[in-house]
Amino acid sequence: AGPRHLMSIADLTPAEFSSIVRNAAVRKQAVKAGQTPPSLSTSLSGQTIAMMFSKRSTRTRVSTEAAVTMLGGHPMFLGKDDIQLGVNESLYDTSVVISSMTSCMVARVGPHSDVANLAKHSSVPVINALSEDFHPLQTIADFLTIHEAFPSSKPSGPGLGLNGLKVAWVGDSNNVLFDLAIGCVKMGVDIAVASPAGYGIPDKMRQLINSSAEGVSSPGKLSETMVPEEALKGADVLVTDTWISMGQESEQQKRLKAFAGYQITNDLAKRGGAKEGWKFMHCLPRHPEEVADEVFYSPRSLVFPEAENRLWAAVAALEGFVVNKGNLLK
Ligand code: CP
Ligand code: NVA
């Protein structure tokens, strides 16, 4: 069998997903307390991690480079103008060559098939650093953030002890949502999605999200609406993302019009009946049209711890897929 890759949260069993999130939490606590296990900083020593990014990135790039450094490896950033990929060389050739010289490829691409093809031909693990369909590293960080904000009464159960929580996503049905929704279903967290007509979850993706419930004893439920207020009822966490993802720039005018009324504000949360102690999350980068300053810069907002948690998510993903070769329950 070839190496195990991280393409989407859909690739993980609930136990594996919880284990990655818990490991991220353990590493964060230890390092912050000045109790870094000595083996941590040598786990990737002498190894190079290729980072192939065909799109801009702040958090994913910095967190991955910092995580590789923390594990004693060398992060090699390869932007779209640095390598032949896509312009002068095929995915197949690139994948075979780069994987013959490195221990892992972390790739940010356009179509999901690009990262899937890299993985298919790679002799080392490939980690999806954002494709048009999925953003698994973000979802790991998001569940670490939720886990910290809603400490469980059952900290050592098989999941993360988040059953019964409700997430409300108000905005575009995009890559960040899809993995988040899969994570929610697996962790027993209900997720309600409000998107305007024409911007809802594609049928195939809805099937994948709902199929994540298979084998889960009390899966979270996905519900969908076109009315933001409806999604917010009883929600513990309100989440959104940009309305214009990278690659959709030409649709800006059309999208701004379609999403009018979807800005997350205190008034919207109140009208929709979100829980009193509701929190706010956003993967960033953020624009004011999708969430008002009064929410984004308020004590309800988890956005900066959420961004920092990308580092711990990257550490846990690299340990799981590269150091432990996909044996995630170790
Ligand atoms: N959230 C996220 O992936 O941000 P970047 O695009 O800056 O990496
Ligand atoms: N949905 C956004 C996420 C960026 C981190 C995009 O794909 O551009």
C-alpha cells in the first residue's frame, strides 16, 4: 500500500479525527507550558517538507513552515512561479520527482483533482492545504478551537465530547464549510447552513457530508436554508468565510449582490435566536461585508485563537501523517 494522505476530513474515522485534535491540544499545552517533549524537535530532523502553493496564503503557509521547524525538519516553500508545475510540467512528473526527494508534499491547489492526482502518484504523504473542495487543516484547527471554547464534561470519551452543540454557517457554501460540516457530523455537532439561492451545497457534496454519519453512534445533523435567521436558532457557534473565494474574483459584483443580508451582526444573531453565549469563528482572511466589526472584534470572537490553532493543527497533522505514517491512533 502507498502512503496515507490527508485530502479531507472525510478520510478520517471519528476516532482518528478526535485523536488529531487531541494531539494538537496536547502539543499546544506542553509547548506553551515550556514542557516540550525532547523528541518533538527531532521528529522530522534531516527531512524536507515540500510546500507547493498555487495560491496566496498567510495562515497555512506560516503555520506549516513553523510546524515543520518545530519538528526539526526543513520546510521548502515552492510558490507557483518557483516550480514547473502547471506551466511546463505535468502533475504526474512533478509528483514523482518531488516525492522522490522529500518526506511530504503540502499542496494548495485550485481543482481538488490536482491535489488528488499529486497524492495518487506520490511515494510520500500528501496533505491538502486547501483545494476548491476541502480544507482539512482548517477543520482540525476549528475543532481545537471549539474544544477549547466548550470544555467537555466527558474529556476522555471516544469523540471530543461536543455532542449536542450547534454550529450555524451563514454565507457561501464553500471548501471551508464542506470539511467543517463533515467534522460536525462525525463529532455529533449539528450544523445549519444558510446560503442564498444558487450558492447552496452541491448534491454530491451533501451526499458526502451525510454519509459521514455512517458508523457514528450519534452523528450531527446537517440542515439547510436560505434564511440566515433560521440557521441561527439555538446556535452555539456562528461561522462564516469570504463570499468570494480565491479564483472567483470575476464574480465579485454578482456575489456581493446575492449575499446581501447575510452579514453576521449582533442584531442578526438576536433575531435568529442564537444561544446567549454564542461565539464567532472565521478562517480568515476576513472582509467586513461578511461579518461586522462589532462581532469580529468582540469578546465573542474566537478568530485569533482559531488562527493560532492552525499551528497546532499543522503540528498534529505532520506528526500523524509523516512522523507516524498515517497511524493516527498512536
Ligand atoms: N485560513 C486560511 O487558510 O488562511 P490562508 O489562506 O491565509 O492560508
Ligand atoms: N474559501 C476561501 C478560503 C481561504 C482560506 C478560499 O478558497 O479562497
